[in-house]
Amino acid sequence: MAGVTIYQVARRAGVSPSTVSNFLNGRPERMLPQTRARVEAAIDQLGYRPNRAARQLRTGRIQVIGLVVPSVANPFWGNFARYLERAALADGYHVLLCNSEREPGRERRYLEELWADGIRGVVLCSSLPSLEHVLPLVDDGLSLVAFDRTAQAGDPGGLVNISVDNVVGAHLATAHLLQLGHRRIAFVSGSLRSVNRRERFRGFTEAFEQAGLDPAEAIVWSGGDQSEPYGDLDAAGLGRTAAHDLLHGDGRPSAIVAINDMCALGVSAGIRDAGLLVGQDVSVVGFDDIVLADLAAPPLTTVRQPIADMATAAFRHLVARIDDPDGSPSQSLLLRPELVVRASTGRAPDARE
């Protein structure tokens, strides 16, 4: 039935319009269970859909959340957006997507625009160590969930941080290579200034220490275009450049740990450019387990993130903050990663029988 109003629902259910309003605005405790059941039945029978514009006028917010990611040029972020949207749609919310390239001024402008449009909650995924650039908006009432980031000094009160355990993930990747006999292992990344990258690098060095090796002997490449230091727009190109530099210099590594899968795929391309075989001459490990990892030739060994679980947790915590801004304490949720071994890694050439 088109154009059904709240008054028609009230008449069908035999209740007042204010009772229907309480139900629609998440206040079912104000009515008896049998009354709630009558309202639900009337809504289903009439096919009623709330007027979002009218609701915004009444409540000052709409059923939309914001999502700010570094760049969907990396399929990991597109996949995260898909899972977040799936969780949001199931609860009547929509998602607006923004690409920040980890630029603080750009993030602030996006959040200001979302706030001005009545959006009261944002999942922020830049993993920058400081959130000072968005604190004024948080002070005004914007609810934030920080994704792919652990708690840092100076964080606003009540902030929820959700992340895979990046230290554990990089440790798993590096320990796998060490167990295969590799000792000349390179770590490849763009800038290491973000929280998640620092933690992955820490996991890399801790694996060396646990094996009784000096982390100073590891090879670290964190170059790239300084105008786009994180490599989010072309992580594959970053990895390819790194492979070229590492394989044509002195002390060629026998294995490479890349900051993410797109970077690892670029590293693999650079290895082939040098006339070498991935998994035989040089082993490669990525991080994320994007769909391209299993389709690569050879398939990529990588650290799998539980992306669906993380996206669902991000949505649920964000809505809880929106509904009760003062009721949730600061939290940090760390989910455990999983190493997925494929053909891009093999025994070190000098460790083979």
C-alpha cells in the first residue's frame, strides 16, 4: 500500500500515533508486549515504511552512517565496505563511503560534511596515531569507531578501536619464513607512520628475536612516492618498485613480507620482472587475504583477517554509541588473524637438500 501513514498504522493497531512513534524510534519499553505485537502486525499488514526525512526533522539524525577508508583502490577496503553495508542494511541503516588517503585535513572535511548532513556516526579507517584533527566533531557529539587501529594516548573518551591483531599477524608471516630456512628476509611497506603498520613491523622484528636472530639484520624497505607516502592508491606499484630495488642491489633477500596483499602482488610481479620464480627463488607473504590472493600465479601466502566479523562488530558498536553516547566506555577489540599458506612461499634456496 503506497503512502501509508503513521495514523493509519495506529488505527489498524488500535493504539495512538504516539505509541507507533515510540515503537519506530526504538522505545518499545514504553508499551506492553501485546501492544508492541499489534503495532508490528499493523506495520507488516499495511507495508508501512517510515519517512526518513520526517524522522530526521524529529530526531536530528538519519539512518545513515559514514565510512572513511584510505582508498578502495585496495580491494580489502571495498570488501570491508561490503560487509559493513550488509550489517547496516539488516538494521535499517545505509552507508556513505569516503576515501581519505589518510590525509587528516581531508578526513576532517568529510566528517564535517557528514555531521552537517545529520549523520551522527562514522567508522574511521585511516589508522593514524592521532585523532586530534577530528576531536572537535567528537566533542560536538559525533560517534566514532576507529578501525584497524589500537588505542593510543590522547584518544577521546568512549572511543571504540577494532582491529585484527597486527603484531600477531606479522609474527605468523615472518615465523613461517624463518621455519622454511629463510634468514635474509625483507619487510616492504610505504610509510610506517600508521598504527597498523607500526604493529605489523613490530610483529616482524619480534619473530626475529624469538628465533634468536638480530632484527637489525633484517632488510626494511619503506620508500615510495613521498607525495603519496602510504602507497594506498597504487600498492601494487609500490611493491613492484620495492622488488626492483631489493633484487638489483647487494644482498638480495630470499623472502619478502609485504605490508598488504596488493603490495605483495606487486612484489611478485617485480620478482618475475627480474627473471626469478616466486616461491622458489624468492618467497612472498602478504597480509589481508583479498580474493586476488588465491587467484594469483602462484597463489599468495597471506595473513587472513576475519573481515566479516570485524565489520559486523564495527557496525554494532557504532550504533550502540549513537543510541547511547554516554553509556559506552572506551574499548579495544583485537581479533586473531590466520596464516594461509599457499605456493608463493617455499624453502630457502640454501636450505634445500
